[in-house]
Amino acid sequence: MTVRDVVVVGSGFGGSVAALRLAERGHRVTVVEAGCRFADADFAASPWQAHRLLWAPRLGLRGILRVRVLRNLLVLTGVGVGGGSLAYAGVLHRPAAGAFRRAGWDPAVDWAAELAPHYAVAERMLGAAPAPLPDADGAGEAVLRRVAGDAGAGGSFGPTRVGIVLDSPGRPVPDPYFGGRGPGRTGCTRCARCVLGCRVGAKNTLVKNYLHLAGRLGARVLPLTTVTALAPRPDGGWWVHTAPTGGPPYRRGGGLRADHVVLAAGAWGTPELLHRCRAAGALPGLGPALGTRTCTNREVLLAVAAPGFDVGPGVAVGAQVRADEATVVQLCRVGGAGHPLSALLAPLAGAGPGALAHWPVRGFGRRTALLLAMEARPSSLTSRLRHGRLALVPDEGPGEPARLPAADTLARAFAGHIGGSAYGLWWNRLLGLPFTAHLTGGCPLGTDPRTSVADPGHRVHGHPTLHIADASVVPAGLGCNPALTVTALAERAFSAWPGA
């Protein structure tokens, strides 16, 4: 086998798989990451520590979560070595059986059958296991179970599957996953602060598995480095132009020489880079499908609170239920006491004067159950380049929702059970601005270059040494947390990579 120099752009769920699987085959792998490298103690100890939580380097904020506010959508994405795994809640679900039959998935591939063994590998690597359900009758999961039963949906209630070390709470344990090749860990303390970055060391971020193992095999990671452009070399390889992250716009940086490039900068970063390359004339062969089938999970976040209610300890996302045939609702908690989310709530319509009395300003983390709803219905945006930056415009079909009636009904029922009130985010309710933490698409896979950006092997059409392995290849909303699917897709792609 010929040893190749491979540059992986991004270190999230696709890029980390690429780094490990290619390093295992002896290739020289360099991972380029725009964000910082974090030790567990570097994460925010409180949601008020914006400099450790949010990403805006020119403002001195070097955290793990980037917020982009567009005219028609608010987008949350992860950043840092480990990508979205730093800020996700650890939820690892396979989508429903019909997800791969939706428009956008190339029918030439039996995706469900082909991905099945790779889902199993991804679950083992990420340590997927059922979240523990608290015993207390008043805990959030118990209330959600009763609400589901009253609605005739009790059979759909169940724990989420999470990638978290659940044994030995608060105690150090040897590597529980990789026979001692992985790092030592600490058991989950049920603090529910997973999305702030796990300071305990219990959440199975990519730094604890794929990237750790890749590093043992010689893969190197370059943090705080942004890829600004790609340029094909005459010999078929690539120049990967880079610059220090957060520097002046268009500052000239360095570069890397690569035989193969794997784009894994996410459903925002990868399409934006490809749009810029096409606009600059570096990749003129990119077809009209670039930017198409950009999707969300059609998410809505609700909150339910009452003065005497205690959501209880647990992981950040502990249980879920189906509000209707297309809508799944997950019970979430943020832990701690006060929280800036309390200032972002607006009562649901018809909440009545009691909503002010129940307003969860004090003790928000203890008194509040958050309900994240995701709707598995068609949704599609198109990305374009405007003034050098990515913009999302509505495509044909239904717009992104600012509210979901089935989720509102469930939230009101939950509030009735605890004698409280239900709330939504004010920018949803008052401004009609949707949000997503699960952006996918923009670089769909397929056999036809007119309707896809990369082939079913994740190779960009016309550029066999340029690969894509991240959420941008997912061409339709999954209706569930996409991390496991992105990982499985990448496992599939690199199991058949050239030289495998």
C-alpha cells in the first residue's frame, strides 16, 4: 500500500473517524481544526462563563459553541478539537426505519442495510448505552412517562441512548472501552451539564475515543488553524491554504501539501469552503447541487416549570416520547441553579396569569424541565455565498417551524401534571425565528453529479482525491440527533477508502 499524506479539515464526528481509520492504515494524517484544544478543566463551570462557552475569537470568546443569527434561522454549531461532540448532550440514536427512504437519499444505495454494521461499530466506539431513569416519582422522566400514558403514547416512552460513562459516579476508572488503549475516565455525576462541556470527564467526546486512538498512531492535530482555500496540484494532490483562526480577514497564512483531503468541517463549514473555492475558480467543476438539501431537524425548545417541581439529577437528555407520528420530544435538563435561558422564555399562548408566578428565574436548573421537539417532516434550505459568507435561503416546501403544535400540546399537559406553566423561546414565539442545533446537508451524496456533490463513496464528483465526511452529506432531516448517523456514514466511507 502506498502511504499518503492526508489532510482532514475539521475534527467532528466525520473528521475524527477519518483520522483514526486512515492512521490505522499507515497514512500520514493531519487534522486541521479552527477551534481550541480543551482539557476537561477548561470547560465552563457555569453557563454564565461566556468566554468558555461561546465562540467569537475576535471578542475574546474561545468556547465550544458558535451561534449564528441569520434573517430566517438561528444556527448553533460546535467548535474545537472534537467538534460538535464537545457541546452535544451525548445522545446517540439510530433514525427510524423510513428515514433513508425520504427524498434526497440516492435510491441506488440501500442505505439502511449498508449502514447497519457501521452503526454497530459507531455505537461501540462512542459507548452508546441507555440513560438511567431516576426512581423518584416526581422527577422529570416520571412526569413525562405519565404524560405519555395519558395521551395514549406510553409505549413510545423510553430512555435515550447516550455516550457517557454511567458507572462509578464521580470516581476515576481505567479505560472502559478500548482495553487500556483509551484514556482513564471518571463516572457521570448526573450534574446534567453535558452541553457546557463535561468537566467530569464522563461524556464520550471524540477526544476520548477516535482522536485519542488516532493520536497514538501518529495523527497530528493543528488547533486554532482555519483552512481558507483549496487548490488542486498538477500531480493530482492539493494545496491546503491555512491561516491562524481569529486573525484579520484574508490574512495570508501557511499551507499544507496533501495527496488526499477530507472535508469534515460540518454542514456549515464544508459547504462554505466549497462555495468559496468555486467562486475563486479553484473548483470550477462543482455542480449545481452544492448547497442544496440543507436541512434542520425542525426543532423547537420548550420549557415547563413550577415552584415546587424538581426535575431531578440525571444526564442532560434522559428520556423521550413521541408526541405524534412525526414528532419526538426529549426531556432535557441543564443542572445547577440560575441560568441565562430563563431570560429567553415567553409563555405559550393561553398560559394565563399563573405563568408569571411560575416564571423560573430562581433555581432554573432545578425547577425547569426542557422539552426538545424534533419533527421528521420534509425541510430544505439552500446555501449560497453572499459577500464571502454562507447564507441560507428557503427552498421549495414548508418553511422551518418556530412552533410545533404537537409539542405545545405535550408541554401544556406536562405543566398540568406539575401545576406549572409552559414556555417557549421568545425569538420563536415573538419573532417567528426558528433555530437548529442539528444542521445537515448542503453536499448530498449520489450517483448523478447534477443532483449530488459527492458520489456514494464520499468522493467529490470530478475530484477523486477530495472527500467529504460530515453532516453536510446527510440530505434530509433525520428526525433525531444526527451524531451517530454521521459517524456511521464516515465509518462506511473509510471502510472502503482507496487502499482498504
